Amino acid sequence: MVRQGKTAGKLARRSIRAKKGRYLAILLIVLLSVGFLSGLKVTREQMWDAAERYLDSQNMYDYRVYSTLGFTGENIQSLSKVFGMETAEGGKSVDALLVFDGTAEDCLCISLPEKVNVPSLTAGRMPGKETECLADHRAFSEEDLGKTIAVSSDNDDDTKAALSHDTYTIVGLVNSPLYLSADRGSAESGTGERKGFLYLPKENFTSEYYTEADLVLEGSLKAGEAGEIFNNAYKPGRSSATPTTALWTTMRQR
């Protein structure tokens, strides 16, 4: 048995010396496979952690509520007092045809939030005047900073009346927690394909009603605790005293 073991060892060493290239190729393939598998095992947790840190820092909503009638400031205050609610903020938005560099494109104009879904600046600065705006970093580039974007005359009367100014100057580029992929959704006007989004100071929206209400639950995100936003600790309907039930009761009373 010992001699057979020594013989096998000698044969293996001879085979390796005779075909070093093939042996090294097999060794590299094995090392690459191990490294690839190790990377896959840690990728999910790293992606979850990165997503949680970003969404936590921008305070992304847990619930977004819409109403065909719109929300008043009093409605937003009522929603902020719902059991289990940490923050509530009203938002205004309108789809519009905007002219930039001689081309009309569909864009979503969003009121610049203060507490929920806060955009992160990637270039430029924040608006200092009503006629300044922040632009989608995917649809615009740093070369576009300082350029003017205009509300197209092809918009219907309601859309043109929804904004208080006809032109805006791009002063910054941003990421938005509302858009976690390259898809910007479909538009209500024009070709139906949305180019991107613009953040405008709230004063630019002429309507006194909010088109949506963004809500954040108490303790919904825990910075630094990997995977917290993907666990199964919260199950809607498990108890009659859940934020979901309280929110639904408030909306029905409205």
C-alpha cells in the first residue's frame, strides 16, 4: 500500500511536470470558480445593505397615498398623527411637455421635498430661486447646468396653469429614491414616453392641493442593520392595531 501510494505520487508529479500548462489551466479554473461562488454568496447581502443605507439616508416612503380630490394641509397633518406613523409629507407633481435644446420631451415635474424621498445631489447646487430646478442625472449631464428648460406651448391649458413659470434654469443634477432603475415610467401626455424628471420648488405649483401623500412608519428603517428592510417582522393584517388598519380608517373618515 505504501509503495502504491509512492508510485501514484511519482506518476502525478511526472504528469504535472510533463503538462504544466494544462495543470495550471485547471488550477486557475478551480480558483476562478471558488472566487466566483464566494462573490455570489456575499453579493445579495451587500446589495441589501447598500439599498437600505441609501433608502434610509433619503428617507424613502413606506406608503404613498393618492386621491382624485387631492390632499389639503389638514389632511397631511391628520395622516401624520395616524398610529405608527413617523412622518407624513404632501407632494405635488404634474406631467408636462418641456422644451430643451429645441426638442420637446415629456418630463415629470415634482415638488422638491423637505423630509420624505429627499433627492441626492450629484452635481451643481440646490435651487435658490423659484425659477431654478434640479434635473434627472440620467436624462441630463453636467454640461446642461445653467441651461434653460421651458414649458411647451403644446401642453393643454390645465398643465400650463399648473406651473407658475414658463422657464426654469437647471442648477443641479440629482438621484431620486423614487427611481431605483433606469425606467422613468410612462407619461400622461405627448408620446407617452417620459424622458426624466425635474424637481421644482413647491412655490411653482399653483394648486393648493397635494397630488400625493408620502408616509414613513416609525422605526421602518434601521441604519447599519443589514437586511432590516427585507425581513418578515412586519406582516400587514396580523393585528387590528397595525399602521395599515389605522391608515385605512383615517382615509375612510376623510
